[in-house]
Amino acid sequence: MLLVDIARFLLDVLGALLVGLLILRVWIHAIGMPGRNPVVQFVVALTSWLVRPLHRVLPARGRIDWASLLAAFLVTLLTVVLIRQITGADVAFEFVLLAAVRQLVVWALNVVVWITIIYAIVSWVNPHAPFAPALGMLLRPLLAPIQRVLPPVGGFDLSPLVLLLAVYVLQMVVARI
């Protein structure tokens, strides 16, 4: 049983990391972050082996990088299937498909949580860090609507906290599905 738990844990962590990078790649493409940015270069370097072949079949259209999104879903689907097989659970197609969509949403929300936490820490500790502008650019579409409603309080921007609360509420909703 311990080996099953360890294998499940490792699959979950590796799947979450790879899917997180793929979701970040979709997000980067959607906001139009410049390719010379070190964050973009890092994400592209770690995911190109999977996304490049898919781009030949499924090119990006508009603001959505469909190949990266498909890669994220396929990795999630594979992870869900492997974890269910390792644990001896049912691998019915309909259930696995729904579980993969749910897991993809959970991991995408986790990416938002981690980027927001890193952004908040960097903005307090070293706002001039080389990757601070990239984090700000990633979060701007999510924080701007909150900042229009909630101005800084005593010089503190509380919008990252509100974003985190909203994402945690969404995670609770997804967990119930």
C-alpha cells in the first residue's frame, strides 16, 4: 500500500508540474507576453518537446494556444488514468474524461494561486526582481477588475488577497463536482 501511495503522489506531483507549465504557456500566449521574457523562455524550454509536434496539427488561433491546451488535457487524462489504474479504481471512459476535466481545472486554479502568492511575496521583498514585471503582466487581467472596485488601503494593494479568496471559493465549487 505504501508503494501505491508513493507512486500516486509522484504521478500527481509530476502531472501537476507539467500541466501547470502547459497552462502557464496558454496563459502567456493569451496575454501576449513577449517571447524575450525570461519566464516565457523558461516555460517554452520545458514544454516545447510536447507542444511543438501538436502545433503542426493544431496551430494557435487568436489568443488561444490550442496545442498547449490540448497537451495539458492529454497529460491530465494520462495522469488520471495511471493513478486510477495504480490504485485499482474503475477506469470507465466517461468517468475518467470527467475526472480529467475536473483535475485540469483544479491544476489551472492552483497555477493562479501560486503565481499570485509568488507575485505578492516578490512585490514585498524585491519588487525590482527580473521576473517581477512578468508576474505583474500575468496577473494584470485578473487583478485589474478587482483594483477598480477595491482601491489600495493605506498604501497596500489588497487585490491579490481578494483574488486568492475568489480562487479558493472556485476550488471549493470544483471539488464538489
